[in-house]
Amino acid sequence: MARERKFTDDQLFQATKQMIIQDGYEAFTFSKLASILNVSRGSIYKYYENKDELISEFLMYEMNRFLHEFHKLDKSGDFQTQFELLIDFIFEQSNMHQVLEIIQQIPANTTKRVENNKNRLNEYHIDMYQQLQGLIDLGRKENIIKNHLPTALLLGMTFQTIAIPNHFNISQEEWIASIKEVLIHGMLKKE
Amino acid sequence: MARERKFTDDQLFQATKQMIIQDGYEAFTFSKLASILNVSRGSIYKYYENKDELISEFLMYEMNRFLHEFHKLDKSGDFQTQFELLIDFIFEQSNMHQVLEIIQQIPANTTKRVENNKNRLNEYHIDMYQQLQGLIDLGRKENIIKNHLPTALLLGMTFQTIAIPNHFNISQEEWIASIKEVLIHGMLKKE
DNA sequence: GTTCAAAGTGACACTAGTGTCACTAAAAAT
DNA sequence: ATTTTTAGTGACACTAGTGTCACTTTGAAC
């Protein structure tokens, strides 16, 4: 086995996540990462040829973790129950939103490993989207969702809610309950 | 007046906008800007000490333009009319969303001119927020908005809708109409 | 204890950006 | 035509990052 490693993949990915969530893709550098991990920059190149490769591996890792949690969600209730569980889940995994946005920023023209990861990330994304589509379809089968609203919009609006800045520090509980209320029944009182 | 300028502020801001919308704050460089404007990098330093200063001036310019348009909106109708006009307006000005996000990314510890601009941008932001708050208050006075929903959330959800990716290229018209429908009445049919 | 394979290092050459400044160019004022 | 004033230039020194590689370190296997 030879020499012991000074850092695990988990440590590396955790540090990467923190850097990316805080400052975004561009601000991520091997230098900063190396200093967080207390190793020399050169040692990271033993495992990743460059930044794009490292980040694409990180995204695979995060995506796997996320999908694993996602699949554990209870799929037995009716539409509204499952929809509310989904929103709770999205808020539990709130920084996943920032992580997923990074996928778009990986440039083309890199190594095969990166291209490979990008393709697999896309497949994962489609897989997840299909499951969510299944949830909306359930609502349609129950005949409670307005027929003319596009599925893509309903999912988009749902996911986008986690990016709304809560400047006034309204409690998480009230915040989430209000989001559910608006998405499901709208902001206006019933006449 | 001496020698003629090779580029106007408008040209400079337009090029800046394009670069920032396409690639974000970090990717903006004096080198690229200079090459778009067909001047030497050095000449831009005649007007702006550095990137932060240039971008903060650009944001002032954009914000002024945006607020000017905003103030022209018809404020005479009832809540629902004005709200729908607001959403139409937001989509007309859709890249303003990306522009506003840049404000957060200007670092601290720069020149006084930058600090000054940041403060004024904040004031503008508050000004706009108060007007929007006025709109929500109108809805409350008309007694048609559910009382328990926080104003900040309603505005947040409204503004966030422009960032929803329309991957399936649903027509702008249908997209906006659906957003209005969900925000106002929710995704579920009335029982 | 020797060997050897993998982990880690730090110096090197390179790139792409920054900010400055003495200098040149051009248009307006005299 | 000369002067003045401002616009613009490009070379210079600097910084912060990249990717590489010969070399050192370490721990397990023999």
C-alpha cells in the first residue's frame, strides 16, 4: 500500500464544496484547496489533472449523494403529501442548488474523464427530472393540477424557491409553509 | 476639448454588460474589454482605476436606466392589474436579474468611489423595494392577499421567476401567463 | 534491514492578468 | 502656426495562478 495519504477524497470534496458554495467556480484554485488541506499543490495533481477534472469528480460525488437521499423519499402518499415532502427535502439540501449550477460552468474541450462525467451528470439530471415529472403526473392523474400549466414550469418554480433570499430572516418554518401555500393555492384569498 | 475619444461611456457599458451577462464578474477583464472596444488597455485606466470601480459605475448606470423604466409603469389599476404589469416588466428587463446579482460580488476594501457607489446602489435597492412593498400593501388593503404571507416572500418569489430555466422552450406568452396563474391562484384546481 | 511503490514536495517555466508611466497623437484655443 | 490639453499607447514590473517533474519520504512487504 505504500505511504499513508494526508487527505481523503471526502476531505477534499468537503473543502471543494465549501469553496465553491462561498465563492463560485472561478474563485476555486488548487492553491487555496492545497492550503486548506495542508498539503502541497503538487500532491493534488497526483489525483486530478486540473481544476475541471477535480470539479467534475466532485459533482459526481455530490450528485450520487443527493440522488441516494432523493430515492429514500417516501413515495406512497397522495400528490399534495409528496409535493410538500419534496419541498422540505429541497430546503434540507438547499446548497445543492448552487452545486448544480456549477455543472453549466465546466468548459468544453477538456479531458475525456471530464466529458465522461459531464455526460453522466446529464443522465442523472434526466433521471431525477423524470421522477419529478412522475410526481406532477400523479397530481394530474388525481385531477387536481390545472391541466394547462407546463410541467417544466411547475418543477422550475418549485426548485427556484430555494434561491429566494430571505433578507428579513423570517423563520425557516414560516418561510417554507408560505412557499407551499403560494405554489399550491396562490397568494390570493379564495373569493 | 482636445482630442476626440475613441469610445463613449455607452459603448463601454454595453460591452461590459454583455461580458458580465455571458461570463460573470470573475471573467470580466480590462484586456477583453479593451479588445472589444479596439483601444489599448491603458486608455481605460484613464477613466477607471480598476475593475471594481468600472463595474460599480456600470451598475449605477444600469440601475438608473432600470429605475427610470420602472417609474414609468402605470400605477393606476387595482392590485391584480398592477401585479401582472409588474411581471410583464420583469420579463422585459430579464437580464437585470443577472446584473443585480453582481452587486453582491464587488469586494470590500476598495476605493472611496466604489464604496460610495455601493451605498447608493443599496439606497436605490431599498427605494425599489419600498415601491414594490407599496404594491403588496395595495393588495392587502384590497383585502385579497392572504394576510399571513410575508411581503418579502411574495416579492422574492415574483422576482425569482425570471431565473427559471425554460429548457423546453415553451413560448414566452404561455410561460408568463402560467407564472402569473401559479403565483396568484396556485397550481391546484379550486375544489 | 532492505526494497519498492505510492504519497508528497518545492523549484521551474509558463500564462494571463494587473497597474503605471513616459511618451506620442490630435483637436481646440490662442 | 503654436500652444495647450486631453486621449491613447505600449513597454515595464509585478502578481497569482497553472502544470510538470526530479527528488524525498514513508510505511508495508519481503
